[in-house]
Amino acid sequence: MIEKRPSTCRLCSAYCPVVVTLDSGTVVKVEGNHDAPLYGGFICPKGRALPALHNNPDRLLTSMKRQPDGSYTPIPTDVAIAEIAEKLGQIIAEHGPRSVAGFIGNPSIEQVATTPVMLSLLRAIGSPMFFTMATLDQPNINVAEALHGKWEGGRMRPETLDLFVIVGGNPVISKQYFGQNPGIQIKQMMKAGTKLLVIDPRRSETARRATLHLQPIPGEDATIAAGLVHLIIEMGAVNRDFVEQNAKGLAELRQAVAPFTPAYVAERAGVPEEQLRAAAQLIAEAERCNIGTGTGTSMTGRGTLASYMFNCLQTLRGFWAGEGDEMLYSPVLLPPASPRAQPRDPIPPTGWGEKMRVRGLEQSVAGLPAAALPDEILTPGEGRIRALFAHAGVMRTMPEEERTHKAFRSLDLMVTHDVTMSPTALVSDYVLASTIAFEVPVISFIPELNSVLHPGYGYPDPFGSLQPALVEVPKGADVIDSWRLYYRIARHLGLQLRCGSLFATDGRPLDMENEPATEDIYACIADGSAVPLERIKQYPNGNVFEDARTRIGAREPGCTAQLDLGNAEMMADLATMAAEDVAMRRGTNAEYPLLLIPKRMQNVTNGTMRLEADRLRVATNPAFLHPDDLAVHGLAPGDLAELRSRHGMIEVVVEADADLRPGVLAIAHGFGRAPGQVGDTRRHGSNVNKLTSLTDDADRYSGMPRMGAIPVSLTKLRAAA
Ligand SMILES: Nc1nc2c(c(=O)[nH]1)N[C@H]1C(S)=C(S)[C@@H](COP(=O)(O)OP(=O)(O)OC[C@H]3O[C@@H](n4cnc5c(=O)[nH]c(N)nc54)[C@H](O)[C@@H]3O)O[C@H]1N2
Ligand SMILES: Nc1nc2c(c(=O)[nH]1)N[C@H]1C(S)=C(S)[C@@H](COP(=O)(O)OP(=O)(O)OC[C@H]3O[C@@H](n4cnc5c(=O)[nH]c(N)nc54)[C@H](O)[C@@H]3O)O[C@H]1N2
Ligand code: SF4
Ligand SMILES: [Mo]
């Protein structure tokens, strides 16, 4: 029997509405959903390939237990959970709750109930050791907001803008800043007169559409931001009224950016001075604008300073949503909000919880520093982490693969969930086979939650949806929605779990007698939501709830809060930057002539969608270079080469990309096999995190190391077959 049912793709945070064709319960086709609002029927090739993911012959259908010789044998899921719970009980009894840690990464986009239930278990145990990928992604955004202060009204809505500035991001591919059909969103915005300024060393898919594209040397975003601030002040383009009412520190800022003259910045960042001035002119002329930074900025060093300076630029121009404006991300599943057109004072960026035993790191506004995790495991002594629950592709996505691997293998207990025997599964003691895509009910929570954490996510109109699971798990499969692991462990250990809105500590108690349904966990997440779940459920394609549109209120008469333009640490960083030896800082030389930068590819999301022989045909992560650079290295597209950094070496397939700035090598992460596994570069790609270090140039607040603008060398190995 053929039927078509609405659902949502969860392979990335864009959460595109889809229509799934089922043939007697098997997923045979996935298309965009034209009956769903906001997205205009958009779907990307990964969404269309979901049937292949569902029907993947390599799918993990039973849980696995690692044997002493490193091999894996199937184990019934309930037996695995009982064994894990017993081991965990022993570890806690012997070493205390801090020896147990959880780690949440991107798979939580698909398994939305995992985070609240894992967190609830850690709280019930008494462990503060909850890590997420956020501190290896864009923690600079949260830290910069803490240092600068937050504008309660948030950012201006895209359709009202004269100018959108994208720095170190590529929304056309990543969907960050334009989550619903980015191509159309950007096209419509520009048709209505909005200009687009893109700053990227690559003429990216987004840069191609830009009114103006600056193509700088990687790692200079903070320099460019300082230069733009310098110019805006010099041009007399500061919004005096806004700054007088809402900000302090202008004098300090003016002084700190004095060295960042257009000539200095242009020379240092490798952009023509006229282009830098033209960019400042666009910003000075705009009445309404939004400046968004992406992973290019966060990974390539000085991300915090760059984001802080771009926030200062927004404040200098008064680019924040004003009284009467509609809020950019009105709550639907989150509790109602009543933001006002006023600032909130800066808050301390760190000091929010557990201190690490390594490198003086501690919980920041972006969470516990994930880059400290391997050393927290490896460093002996009281409180050492001995058990780790990971819902992420950490073996490929954490910096410094070798050290990360050593740490994971020295745990007493490592548990992960997976849908294949991925590299992360292959270093774990237990691998819990989990449900996938349309086997899991879906709620529009992730984009909304992300809107609280990052300005590039969320539904610009108050959209909500809740859709049931569409298919049964395959016959004979022993797989679970991954949150059940944590629930069942709690039951084994006699612990009461609680779950609530935004993962509240005082959420409501879960029924520990009768195991809840996944929808019950979603209901907890939606506790106190702006739009009741009962209403949301009534719309199979999702709905925009007009009555949930929230307007920004007037400033409170007694408001004395001020945004800070002159944070002392940021001003000191500007001074350091102005005084440093640029070549030393950059680290390129005759031995390491190229700068490696991160990029996202259309047909994969980090480490997901790696199917043998699937029609997306992404097997490897090529190293892209400008054709002139290929020629200099005696390389032709398709050749194999050795790519070396000061921290490690990988084999790569090289490809030409004339859109890259010469001297830059762009490569995606999330590839390669598990340590020790034999790999074929052309079939499996290589792990870029063999080239990174957990401690290289780490951010003092989040501990995030440099994961881009890495000096590398390239040597030819073999010509293309
Ligand atoms: N060098 C370098 N490192 C990076 C980055 C970079 O740019 N450069 N980017 C960083 C960033 S921003 C991020 S967010 C992280 C991402 O890193 P992670 O958060 O680790 O995310 P993924 O690689 O997407 O995780 C995918 C893995 O999850 C497994 N998986 C487990 N459970 C499920 C499930 O229920 N469903 C599905 N479909 N898969 C499951 C899949 O097998 C796959 O191996 O990487 C970070 N690391
Ligand atoms: N198709 C697809 N979509 C994804 C993902 C994916 O893997 N695939 N991953 C998801 C995740 S986890 C995240 S965090 C988001 C990230 O979303 P984005 O931050 O938009 O990520 P990218 O698309 O890699 O864009 C980063 C851009 O920064 C540029 N860049 C590199 N170095 C520098 C630099 O020093 N300065 C400047 N100005 N630019 C630089 C790169 O050339 C690239 O075009 O995307 C999400 N969406
Ligand atoms: S993978 Fe593609 S179809 Fe799926 S949510 Fe992301 S952009 Fe949408
Ligand atoms: Mo990310």
C-alpha cells in the first residue's frame, strides 16, 4: 500500500518539512512539503536521500558490546543497559558522581529527547559533567554577548533590512542565518532591496550573490572588525543617540581601534583598502542591518574578539530591534517572552559552574569546555572522568584525534548510541543501536532552542509542528529511541528523573514505573509553551501561529543597563593584536606555506550520511586549492597528497577551486575511519582532526582551540588513477 505522510527531515538544524512516501511501511521517497509554511517546499539532496539512510544495509540493528580483543558482538539492548547500569553504580560508589560525564553533539538534532533525559540522569547522580559540542562550534558568540551585554529585543528581522553582513559563514549551504530555504530567502531579501556583504576567503555559494565580497587572508576577522569600527567612528557614522542611551566605553573603544587604520587592516588582511572602505560605507549608509558570524570566524582564531567587535559595530550603528518591531524569533514551544527595547548589562563569561582540573578552564556561558574533556579523562587524581556517555560523532569531530582516542580508550566505561558502527562506536564499550529519522516522532524544538543560543537559528515566523513516528523499526531489530538508555539506567539505580522546559532543573517528575512515550518527553520540553502543544498537534504540516507574534515593548523607565563597548580584556586583546608580529602569529612559512580552513559540503552534515554507494556520492573530503596553488605543488585534480600541519599528517585527494583565495586550502571535517582501521582515502576520506591540537591558541573563556587558519604543507604522493 502506498501512502504519503508529512514529517520533518532532521539531518541538520534546518528541520525542513517533508512528505514521505511509504510503501507498506517502507520509506521509498522523500520530497519537500509544499503544504508546509515558510519553507516553500525546499529540500536538499540529503533529505531526498533519506530512504537510503533508512534502508541502509550497514544499519546497526542490535546493540554491540566490545570484547577484550577489540571485536564487537551483539548483545540484547536490555542486557546491555543492565550491565551498563551495574558498572556505572560501581564507578559512582568508588569514585563519586564527578567521574561520570555526558557529551551531546549533533545526533541530538534527530533524538531530541536524549539531551533532557541524559542531563536529568546526570543531575540525579549528582554529576556536573555535562559537555556539548557548543564549545567546539561557536562559543565565541555566547562569550561575546556576555562581555558586550545583550540587547533584549534581539536582532532586526531580515525582511526589514537594508544590509545583511555574513562573516565566515555560508548560509546557502549551511542554512545558518537562513534556515528555511536559504536560496529563496536571500533572493527575496535582495529583490526587496537588501544588500549583502560577505567576508570569506572563498567566493562561496553565498559570496557569489553578494553586493560586495571581501576575500581576506583567513584568521583576520578580528582585524577586519576593528578596522570597520575604526572607519565607522572616523566617518562620523556612530548613532550618537543610541550609544548615549545604551552603551558605555566608546572612548576606550575609539582608542583601542586607533592602530587599525584602513591601510594597516587592508595590508594585514590582504584586502584592497577601497574594498574595506566600501564595506564601511555600506554599513554607514544602512539604517537597518544584521551582522552574523559563522564557523569561519569561530574556528580560525580570535573568534571571541571578532564577535565582540561585530557586536560593538551593531551597537555603534544602533542595529538592534526597536520598540514596536516584531521579535525575530517569537516563542512557540518556548515560554512566552516580553522583550523590551533595552540592553542588559554584561555578565561574567566564566564562573558558571564546575572547574576543570586542567588548563584552568571552567564552565563558561557556552557550557563546560569540551576541549578539556580528553585531559580530564587522562589526568589522574580525584574526580577523574571514568565513564562517558557520548551522543556524538566525537571520534571524528573532536580536535587532536590521537589524544582524544587515547582518552576514550582509557575510560572504564564508554557508551555511545549509533545507527552504524561509526568510528565513535568503534572506540566504545557499548554501542546502543538507535532508531533513525522517521522512526522517531518529531517536534519543532531544535530550531527554537538554538535561537536562544545562536542568532543564526530559529523560525522567523512563529512556526510549530509535532509529528508522529511514521514507520516501525525493521522486523527483528532491537533498537530504541536513545533517551530510553538514560531513563532505564535511572530505573536500575532507583533514581527519579525530572524534565521540563529548557531543561529546567525543577522540571516535572517522570513516571518511573510505566516507561513514558517519546511524545511524553516532548510534552515536558514544551511545558509552559507560548502555544499549547494541543494546538500545535492539530496541524499535520505545521503552522504559523499568528497570535504568537511578539512585539518588542518600550524601554522600562528605570532601565540603567548599558552595553559595554570597551571591555578591558577585549581592549587588551586589540592592543596585543596591534603589537604582534603578524607572520609569527599566522605561522605560515616556507615549510608550511598554506592556511587550512574549514568548509561545509552540501551533501553531508559533519559526520553523517556516509553510505557506501549512495547516490549522494560523497566518499571523500577533498582538499580544495586554487588551481595556481595546485600547479605550484605539481598537483592535478584527483591526485593523492600528504597534508601536514605542525600537529599531524593525513592523506588527501586534491581538487581545484578557483573561488578560493590563493594560499588557502579548504577541507570539510567529519571524515576518515576509526583509529587503527585501514582506510582508503578515496573511499573514506581523512580525519582533519589529526591536524588539530586541543591546546593550540585556545580561547581563554571556552577553551576552544584553533580549528582553522592552520598552517599546512602539501606534498604529492600519487597521481590520479
Ligand atoms: N576540524 C574540525 N572539527 C570540527 C568542526 C570543523 O569545522 N572542523 N566543526 C565542529 C562543529 S561546528 C560541530 S557541530 C561538530 C559536529 O560533531 P558531532 O556533534 O560529533 O556530530 P556529527 O559528526 O554530525 O555526528 C554524526 C555521528 O552521529 C552518529 N549517530 C549517533 N546517533 C545517531 C542517530 O540517532 N541518528 C543519526 N543519524 N546518527 C547518529 C552517526 O553515526 C555519525 O557518526 O564537529 C566539530 N568539529
Ligand atoms: N550541508 C551542511 N550543512 C551544515 C553542516 C554540514 O556539515 N553540511 N554543518 C552544520 C553545522 S554543525 C554548523 S556549526 C553550521 C556552520 O555554518 P557556517 O558557519 O555557515 O559553515 P560553513 O558553510 O562551513 O561556512 C564557513 C565559511 O567560512 C569561511 N571561512 C573559513 N575561514 C575563514 C576566516 O578566517 N574568515 C572568514 N571570514 N571566513 C572564513 C569558509 O570559506 C566558509 O565559506 O552548518 C550546519 N549546516
Ligand atoms: S539535511 Fe537538507 S533537507 Fe534535511 S533538514 Fe537539512 S537542509 Fe533540510
Ligand atoms: Mo556545528
